[in-house]
Amino acid sequence: MPPVEGRRDRLRDRLAAFAEPVRAFFDHLSRDDEIHCAAVEALALPEWRKGRVLLIGDAAHASSPMLGQGGCMAIEDAMVLAELLANSPNIDAALDAYLPRRRSRVDWVQAESEAIARDSLTPPALRDAVIRQHGAQRFCERYAPLLTPP
């Protein structure tokens, strides 16, 4: 990982072509350590909304890539949000309905991703034997909950 010293300027230079709010953001930073850089394996925020600002996709609920559903969850988020906006009496009602509609599915994806990561720590001989005997069945069972619409 690059050193903390100079981080603000390096990142500002890298994002120089972005629109004005990005440049203004960097102008308000005074120290390199105000920018945190680290790998994010998962993100579980209790709330995804503040007022009329709603986070979707990895910004709200990143999960490990073990289940391969990160991009799918973002697409589903956008689809559900569009549906709620089209069918709700107003924006606030749509946003109020969003989290209850998405939370259980996102929590399930995050839990399954963590379970797959734990399974990968199984000794190879045992893991391989289980996969040979039950792999197709376990795969279908694992992904079956995702066949229902969000």
C-alpha cells in the first residue's frame, strides 16, 4: 500500500477529471490521514438512508465476493428502488419502503458469502470429497433463494 504521506495529493491528481464536487472535497481536506485506504471485505450499515439520500449496492452493503452476488445486489437495489418510486404515492414513501424490502435478502447474501469463506478453510481432502458427492446439490440449494424476485 502506498504511504500515507502525499495520499491526498495523489488521490486528488488521480481524480482531477471528475466533476467539481470531487475537487471541492479535496480542497476541504487538510491532512493526508483524513483519507482512509484499506481493503473492504464487507460492509453492514444499520441504515442506508438519511433524508432523501439513499445508498445502494456496495456503498450500503458490500459483501465478500465468495457468493458472486455484489453486482447482482446493486442491480436488484436499482430495480427495487425504481419499482418503489413508480408505485409509491411520494418519494418519502418509496424510500421508507426500500430498506424493509431489501434488508433480509442482502443480509442473507452477506451471511452466505461468509459461510462460503468459512467452508473454504475446510481441509482440502474433506472439502473435495464433499464437493464430489454433494457439490451439485449444495450449489442448487445455496442459490435457490435467489431465484425468487427481490
